[in-house]
Amino acid sequence: MTLAASPARGRASAPRRLLLIGNPNSGKTTLFNRLCGLRAKTANFPGTTADLRVGRLTPGRDGAPVEPVEVVDLPGLYSLALDLPESRVARGALEGIAGEAPDGAILVADATNLVRHLRLAGELARAGARVVIALNMIDLARGRGLTFDLERLGAELGLPVVAVSARRGEGIAALVAELRRMLDGEVAPAPGPPAGDDETLEAWAEAIVTASVGGAHALGSGADTLIDRLDETFTHPIAGLLVFFGVMAALFWSIFALATVPMDLIEATFAHLGSWLETHLPAGAVRELLVGGLIGGISGTVVFLPQIALLFFLITLLEDTGYLARAAFVMDRLLCRFGLPGYAFIPLLSSHACAIPGILSARLIPDRHDRFATILVTPFMSCSARLPVYVLLTGFLYPNRPAMAGLAFTGCYLLGSLAALGTALVLRRTLLPGRSRPMVLELPSYKLPSLRVALASAFEQAWSFLRTVGTVILAICFVMWWLSAYPRAEPPAAAVALASEAAALESSAPERSAALAAEAATVARRAQQEGSFAGRLGRLVEPLFAPLGYDWRLSMGVLTSFAAREVFVATIAVLVGAPDDSEAGVLERIHRATRDDGTPLLTPATAVSLLVFFVLAMQCLSTVVTVRRETRQWKWALLQLGWMSSLAWIGAFVAYHGLRAAGIS
């Protein structure tokens, strides 16, 4: 296995390629984002089994080469020699991706725990790799009293060593300069450690650290007592879980308390836009489409953008501090008791953004039964697409009470997690028997989070959400408006009579006239929706969802959400129709909407029923297709869809009728 310079690429225009390698929690992803910014994408190269993040160095920035240079972010690994998927991916990448050998590698090493990371450097040297070592977290190491003789360290290793802080941007220009030297062929493969086993490699790494690193904790001894006490608390089987749930509850409270102002601004902006269009456009289908269809539907989704961005901003901050690794340690013990491997924590955590990348990351779970069990329970995790539904319904249940709404949010995530654990337990005792593997995890250093990285993550998720709004949701809003607007129906006699009475009172009693005209418009709109294609289709599926407390509008919202969960709110916004009060926000309009018989569209029992349904249901066709692709059989995807849909229906039924029996309707 060699990693040689490759002057003759497979294609003349192919960029130079560098591999980014490092242990988990070494700051590798932070450095990747620092080097490549938001120009990253996910790619699956022929011959690999995992999706890899790929980015481009900014041409000319920090001394970077002007020609395109591709950076491939490999999965975190502890050793090239292990028989694990991430190790196999790294070995294959070193030998060549898509038939092309890479031009070099960047090894990201944690300066606060250098011995373990130098073992991987030794393996790369034995493989004949051209490597530049990025000695990351140098600021934290110096803060703990460590000193580094970089020249001695580089001489001992036979490799260029650059001290960097990916979080702060320190040393990036010097690192890029060394990468340029490597691409120009000025960095030769290192001689590497002497031949031998793991103990030989460990002794070699310790000898280098002893010779080039000073300070009381150079070899990891004499750990900080405060850090010890924090780790004892965060990783305790009971206290650790309580801390985790407390942190999650505080996080969800934050997204309600802090996102109120931007949400109100977005609602007001769309309301004013709708009012302006209502005033300046002539009456007709175009105005109805823009105001009642596109503006109403899109505003019902975009209004949740601040909460989605804030959620991922806060989660990234938590991850960057090192806390989430402690949470993974606690959850590892819990997951194993229910038959899930410790490795499942990463796919489950990733699924809070979207189930699809979570399912794809399960490829790195070695055992087939462990991997399939993880794939089948991953969609129970509440993804960002469910967020608009949760906000709509918890806001209805607890208006202007962010603490209670935050607890309700936490309950939704907890219910999904419990359903996942219960399903895993059933699977491992029936269709996928076997014992799960615990996870090998090195706890990272505590550090101050990077606002830049958190903002980049929030921007990436927000932009992904807006792309969905501009494509899938926009199309569904148009379709739902057309279905609710056609075929055209004449106003019923009751609406005509009310309109005539309003006209007669226009001069003598203008307030009474306006009220009658609004009532006439409401009666006419309801008649139109009842006779429309949407009304007919909604009534066709209504018997399936009526036991859960849903009318035909809510039934249509649930039905369309199987295409994408986030379109539920947009669908309801369109079916509710253009507001009588054009200044009313979309959430307010849905909260106060009524059914055909004049009763409220949403009640506490109905709202809780919908929450339970959306927590448990697998309402995403893309996820179904992804599960089929990963398991290579439709039976697993259809089994998952049937199980989750049945569980959601039963859970919603129990919630609705249980609350009604308790006197909460």
C-alpha cells in the first residue's frame, strides 16, 4: 500500500487529491471546514462502502495552490490495521480512489493526547505515505502547560509538523504552505518506526513524545481533577442520563424562547406581502394562487427556519465542547441493553438532522444484524423535517409558554427514542438475533466551542431547508391549491343570501355589513373546498384517520406529508385558505381554523394525537428508498414502513381517546 505523488491523473482536468485522516474527536471535521468552508459535498467513490465528504481548497487563499485541490475527509479511525469498515475505507483510499492514487495525506493529531495519534502516524509511515501532520488543538495543549519542540518532533517523525488550532484558524496558512510543498514533490515518505507489533509502535510514539514534548501531562498522566469530576458526572449511568435530558430540555426551551422574534418578523413579512398582493392584484385565479396557495403555504414552512437554524447551531456548540462524546458513552451502555451496538449512537444522532445520512452512516457498523437493527430504528429519531409540525402543535398547546413547549418538545424526542429502543429489543429477539458490540470511544478534550463552525452548520442546515421549500414544498403548495380550487362551484344559497343582506346594510350599518360579508365568504369558501378535488380526496381517506380525531383537512395533511414531513403545515395552510384578516400570521390562522361544522380544527386531544403520529410514523418516501438500497431488499423497507405506520396509528388512537376519556377534548 503506497501513497505516491500522481502527476498523471486519470483525466487531464482532474484535481489534485489530498486525504484527511485522523482519530475520532481529533478536530478533523473542524479542520476540514476551515480548509474547505461550505464548499463540501458528499460523494461515494467507486470501490468504497461509505459516503465521504469532499471539499476544495480555496484557490490562492492562505497560500493555497491556484490549481484545484480536492480534500477527502475519511471516517475517523484508530488504526489502519483493524478489521473495521472505517479502517478498510482508509486503506482503500490510500491505495487509490476511483483508480487514481492520492497526492498526499493530512494527519490530524490532537496535541493534548499525542501518543495515541502518533501511532496512526507510524502506520502511515510504514505504508510509505507522504504525510503532513496538523498538530491540532495547540492552543488547548499550551493552556495545559505543554510545550512542543516542533523541529525535534518533525525530525523524529521524518514528517513535516505544523501546529494549528482549527477552531481559531491559527496556523492554517503555514499548513497550506506545507501542503503545497507536498504537492510539489518536496515531501518524501517517512522512514517510519521499526518493524514490530502494537507494543513496538506504542513505545516508538512514547519515545518521540518524551523527546519533543515538555510539561507535566505530556504522556497523559496527572489529569486535571476538575476534568475527572466532570467526566465522572457526565458518564455516570444515572447522573449522566439526567444531565443529558436536562441539556436537551434546555436546548428545546432555547429554540422557543430565542426564536420568537425572528419567527414573528417572518410571519409579519409574509402577511404584509399577502395583503399587498390582495390589494394590488385583480381578483381571479392568479391572486388566489399567490395569496392563498404559494404565499400561505410557503410562509407556513419558512416561518420555522429560525428554530431549525438555532437547533443545529446549539447542537454543534455542544458537540464542539466535547460533551456529546460523553453523552455517547452513557448512551452506549443503554443501547447495548436493548440490542443496539454502541456504534449506533452516531447514526441515531445524525438522524436528528435527517434519517437518510443516519442510515448511510450505519455502513460503518461491522456486524450485519447490528447494522440492520440500527437502520430499521433510525427513522424513529425526530428529524428536522418534523420540527415545523412539533412547533405548530406545541405552540397551540402551550401558547406563550416556552418552558412547557420545550418540555413537550423533549417528550416528543424521548417518545421517538423509546420507540426505537423497544423496536430494537423486539428485532434482536426475533428477526435479527445476536449480541450487540459495545463502542470503543476516546473521550475528547473539553474546549470552548467555535462560533464559526456552529454558524457554518446552522447555515448549511438552513440552506438545505430552504432548498426543500423552493422545490418540493413549492410544488406541493401549487398542487394542493389547484386541488382545493377546482372544479369551481357556485356559491350556495346561504352564501348568496348573506351577501345580499350585507349589500343592503352597507350604508346604514357598515360594521354589520362587513361581518355578514365575511361570513358569506367563509360559507362560500367551505362549499368550494367541500366540492373540490382536495375535499373529495380528503373525505375518501378521512374514515382511516377519523378515529384519531382528524377531519378531511388534517387527513389530507397527513397524506401529503408522506412525500415530505415538513409539507404538513403548508398543506393545512393552503386548505385553510386565504385569511379573512390578511394581517393574521399563518400559525394563528391554523390555530383558530374551524371544521365544516364550525368546531375547532385543532383541539388539545387532536394536537397530542397528531404529535404522537408524527413522532412514530415513517412519513418520508426517500427514507423508504434509502432503506431498500442499504438492505438490498424491499422486504425490510416495507416491514419498517408497515410497523412504524401501524405503531403511529395505534399510538395516536390511544392518545386521542385517552385524553377524551380524561375529560380533555
